[in-house]
Amino acid sequence: MLKRWYSILLLLLVGSVSTVIAQVGQSPYTIQGIGEVQQDLFIHQIQKGGIGLSNANPWQLNIANPALLPVNSLTVFEVGAIGERRTISNGGLSQSNGGFNLNYLAFGFPVIPSVWTTAISLTPYSNVQYNVNVRENIGGTNSLIDKSFIGSGGINQVYWSNGLAINKRLLFGLKIAYNFGSIIDETIINQISIPVSDTTAHSASFRTAYYDRLRVGDFRFRGENQWFLFLSFPFSGLSVSNRT
């Protein structure tokens, strides 16, 4: 029965690929490269200012440092959502937008309690969401050019994380990620020629469109190790993390 529930949760992770990309609000800064790179953190780490490499508890998964996964002696299923509102202003012009969307899914369970814990997670790696419109005059002519730059998509990542405790002070972790997704960039140019001498003539319009789609699919590996050094009073303990 327990294996059946594990299979159902795994299917939920895979089946939510199309919605996990946390496209919330538009930002013109996502026009560059692969867009806005997201934090590799869960909500309980973000609310603490982004710490997490040396912070673990049995009730929440630490995907940032898989070496601490053996601390999770319980089966854990986490769902995160994100909502935001952005306002961009330039002089007297301003634009506001926002939204709400699913951010991540994660499922972990102990294979050997307090020794080996494994976890699967689905999170966004980067987001692209922009729509920029520009109007320009062609010098020496009576023509206008309307340019539209539109982008959407992003890159997702599926993590398979494992943490192994050699003893109470020395732990090792390995995280294997598969990055996938697509980014669409469109450029639409409309040239409008307005007649000067004949006011009854119709204006002429010329349209040019450029469409580019980037597909991503690749594996990434990352290892972690964690060791604990216990000191005498007034220090209760020191946790040190190392990433490779």
C-alpha cells in the first residue's frame, strides 16, 4: 500500500511539469539570456533569508544540501506556491502586473531511517515573461516603426537527491538534476508609411516577424558533504558544509 502511494505522488510530480514553471509577473529584464534564474530554495529557507546549507529538520526537506537529508526520518511531501506584484516606472510612465502560480513540488522518504533518505523534486530553474513595445520615427521620412518584443517559457529542473549518513558527524549527499524546457522569443516589426501630399490615400503597412524557440535538455550533478564539530560551552555545536 505504501509503495502505491509513492507511485501516485511520483506521477503527480511528473504530471505537473507544464504548470510548475513559476511564471507570475512580467519583467523586461527576463529578455536577457535564459531569463530570471530562480533561487534553489524552498519557502522555509527563503523566509529565513536564504539560509539552508547547514539547516535541517525532520519535517521539511533540504534540497539545497542533500547531505542533510538523513535528518528527515519521516516521509515528507511539500508543495510551494508563489505570488507577486511588480511595478516598473520610468519618469511619468509606470506599469504594474502580477499573478499567482505553483512554484515547486517535492517528495522525500527514508530508505533506511537516519542513514539514507532519497527525495524527488520539481522546481523552476529560470523564467521568461516579457512584452515590450516601442514606437520609433524613421528619420527623414513620414514613416513609423512599431516594435514588439515578446518572450515566454522557462527552464524546469527535476531533482533526484540522496543523503547518506556515515555516522552522526559525517554525511554525504548527491543531487542529480535534469533541466528541460523551452524559451520562446518573438520580435514583430510593423512599418507604417503615412502619405504626405495626398491626404485621401491610405497608409501602407509592412510587417516583419522573427520567431525563435530554444529547447533545453541536459543533466547536472552536484555533490555535498556535511560534518559536525562539537565544541565545549558556550558553544553547543558547529555545522560545516562543503559543496563540490
